[in-house]
Amino acid sequence: MTNYKNIFGKPVKFLSADPDNAEAEGQIWYNSTADAFKSVVVGAAFSSGGPLSSPRIQMGGIGSTNSAAIAAGGGPSSNSEEYNGVGWTTIPSLNQARTILGGSPSGSVTAGIVYGGQTGGAGTTQGSTENYDGTSWTEVNNLNTARAAMGAAGTASSNLAFGGDPNGVGAITAATESWNGASWTNVNSLNDDGTYLAGVGSGNDSALAIDGGSRTSASEQWDGTSWTSTPNTNLDIQSRQAFGTATSAIAAGGNYVTTVEEWNNTVWSTSPLTLSIAVGQGYGIGSASTNGLVFGGQAPSIPGATGATEEYNTSINVITPGAWASGGNVNTSRGQSTGAGSQTAGLMFGGDVNPGVVAATEEYNGSTWTTVTSLPGGFIDHQGTGTQTAALSSSGTPAPGGYSSSSFEYNGSIWTAGGNVTNARGNMGGAGTQTATAIFGGTPSPTGATEEYDGTSWTAGGNLPAAQFNQFGTGTQTAALSASGGPPSPSASAEYDGSTWTAGGNVITPRIDSRGGGTLSSALMAGGYVSPGSPTYRNETEGYDGTAFFTQPSLSIAAAGGGSGQGASTSSANWVASGSPNPNLATQEFTGETSALNVKTLTTS
């Protein structure tokens, strides 16, 4: 007798709760608690990724999946960035700054090419090709016909360049060239010339050209020898972002819509999915229509270029991207304060209420701030470490001014005196717990000194590689991170192993007085300001993986010098409260990307 198990190899299970693992794929179960039959289904969705660190339009791109991509040039610029599935990290620049260039939308972040483009206005089109090997860009053989705004498909060893503008003045060509990993060869031209085309496919043996310029809504398929006209797209639009293969593709957005269309090798259909913003002149990468990335471009809703990144997935999982959200308001708005604890058990103490210095302490339960016992005196520019019930306030500037050597310990109820630091200071970085803290750098004169606390007394640790103040600090006493800061806002970071500091990766946006938390190998740095003489407050957020900094979703409100959890909060559950400029009451909470099975209840309808 044919039954579900005979067909699919799995019996219908009787469960009291839905499963939470990938084994549920292809499984039907009866949930006795919900009194319903359930299963998981494959769903498709766009979700937000970390933004480009340099918003731009008309760049080239490399990559075959939404977890590994490169954005290069655009603007015109020589800047290059790499995407790791969460955010973007700066990599070596192109040898030649240019815009409207071609790339390798099915390539690899360790093997890809970009080519063509223009360096300015009319008459500046280029033929140069650059190869990226995962470390550096190398100039290789030029296109036979210099051009910009062409379509591109393929990889570093098999690529197709088609159409474009050979003069940078609105001229149009149908010329097609094939790349074999060493040189370009002229091959059969498009049936219709065009500019600002999108391209997908494996390269010189298989490609699809989509829309662009004067080509209305036409699309064409390349079979390795010639182009064949295929059914038109539903929209007459140029500058789309696309990914996939010649027989199965996604075309997203364009000048300037959110519309997504799907190609099944027979017809174009309008998808129920849309991009989150109307955008064109960005770039799309991906070697399959089930996994792609769209980034950058121009969106009327955003002044200038956008850094927006959107991931496309078909999966049995529902992916919720990382984001900042509003939490409960603090009772006393303040700047130059500090904090300790986690997103659901936080502590903020001291700060500047402009004018005046306060000793006020507040506890956070994940939704509400409650005023509790104050510090023994008002402090600004002090360092907080530890948890809500075992916190440490170290040194800083007290209400009358100057620098204090005092430290104070909080037990969840009251503050008591701790051991005195050896070098009184303010504006330092810090990491650790109440009984194992490290403070490093600071003022009055910029210093590189590190001190360690064991719950009773302070002793000297290893010096930072360079004097630093107002830097970001997080981690533990034996695995700490110091990043950016003054003077003024260098990009350097340093890593501490409990005795010695060594150089870490460079931050993307140098700034002073950032907040956040996490560990040495998984940190989150948010906000801050640049130009100490006339501060510009930032909302950029960056993650750190122990090697490199990468972009993360930005704060909703630009802020510096507020409360945060330092080492007690994590890179996926973080918080920033109040802060400068014009101290506000806001608490901003960060939740990292999550994934859950796409469970559906089965019905007879």
C-alpha cells in the first residue's frame, strides 16, 4: 500500500512541539499541543545585510553567493570592499579608479575580474581589466573595445562582456567579447545594442542579457556562439541588478522601482517579492537564482548613493536580519557616561547632563530603566566593566574636575570603594569583569598604559602600541580589544592577551567615543564622533571577528559617549543608552541575524 512513508521515506510523526532542525525538511508531523498537522516549506525572501562602508553607484562586482562578494570601483572610485554574509570589509583598492564597469557576477572572492568603465565624462572610457586573487588587484589584458555601462556575465576564467557605450557620450554598441582567463576575443554581437544592461550566467558558454538603455524590455540568451532573442521582461527599465543563470534568473529593481522579475527559461514573471527600496545602478551577484546579493546604487528615497545591501535566499528557514530597535527610555539623559551588563540586565552610571556631572545610576531589565543607588560622587569619562550585579567604575573625572584614582564596586544594591588605580585618568578603554578588569589608554596626556584589577588592587600591564584615548574597548582582561579613538580618530585597533598588545584589523570609519560590547573575536562597535574640533556624530556600526572589521546595521540615532554593556553584552544582543550630542533619553538595542524553520500548518483549503 502506498503511503507517505513509502513515497518520502519518512513517517508522519506525533510530536508535542515543532522540531527546530533541518531534519524537518520533507517531514509532516502532528503537533498535539496545537492540534494540527504541520510541515516546513521552502520560502523565498530578500533580507537586509550590512551596508557598504562607502555608498556608491555603478560599481563592478564579483561573487557567486550572498555570503561572499566584492564591490569594486563606482563613482568613479578605486575603493573595494568584501562581503562576508554579514557586513562589508575594506580590501585593497583597484589600480584604476572608474565607474560603470563590468565584473564577474558568478565569480569567486579569490578569483574574479572587473573591466572597462570610465574615469570621467565623455572620452574617458577604459579597456583595462584587473584580476583579483583574494589579496591584490593585477592588471591583465585589455578589452578590444574600451567601453562603459556594458553587461557582464561569468567568472575570472570565463567571462562575457556585451553592449555598452564606447565613448562615454551615450553612444551604443552591440559588440560582445569573450574572456578565457588570459585575453579577450571578439565574438558575435547582440541582436540589439544597449547600455546599462544586467547580465547573468557562467560566462563565455552561457549568458543572459537583460534590458538596458535603448533596448526597451528585450532580453537575449547566449549559447556560446550567438545571441538569441528571448521573451521580453514585463517592465521597460534599465540599470537592473540581476543574478542567476541563463535559464533561471532574478532581475531586481532598476531605475527606480522595487519590482522583482523571475526568468524560468520560457517566460518572465513578476515576483510577489520586492526590494526594500527602489534602487537602480547598483550591482547583483550570484551564480544561482536561489541565492543572490544586490548592493549599492541610487535610490530617490536616499540622497546620493546608497550602501544598502539585500540578500536573496530560497530556504526552509526564515531569516530575520540584524537590526537596531528602540528600547525603554532612561530616566536621566546624559553624555560621557558608562555602563555594564547585558541587554536585559544593564547598568548605566555617572555622566554629564550639560551642565553638571551626575552620580545617578540606573538598572535596565530589557524594557524599563529604574533609578537605584547613586555612585558616591558624580563622574564623567570613567570606565565601566562587569555585570548589573557585579560592576566596576574605574577612575575618570569627578564633579569638581581633575582626574580621580578611585574605583567603586556595585553589588546590585550599593556602591563601595575599590582599590585605587596607579595612574588617574579619563577617557580610557576597558574590558573585563569586576574582579578581572583591564583599563588602557586615556588622558590627561594621551597614554598607552594598561592597568589590571583583581578585585582588590591594580597592577601594571603591557602598554598599547601607541598612546590612545576615547577609544572603544571590550572583551576580557586576557582577551581585550582597543579600537579607534584619539588622537584624532585613528583607524588602528589592538588586541591584548593579558600581557602584550598586538596590532588588530583597521576600523572602517575611524571615530572617538564609540560604545558597544562583545568579545575579542566577536565585537560590536556603534556610534561615536569624528573631528574633535567640531564633532560630527556617527551612526555607523561595525562588527569585529578577531581579524577584520565589517559593516553592520547603523544606529537609528547617531550618538557617542552613552552607556553600554562593554564586555558583558554580546555582538548579537547589545545596547547603547543616551549619549551626546544633546543627551537624549533613548535606548537602542541591537539583535543579530536569526534563522528559524519556516513551519506551516497544513489545511485542506
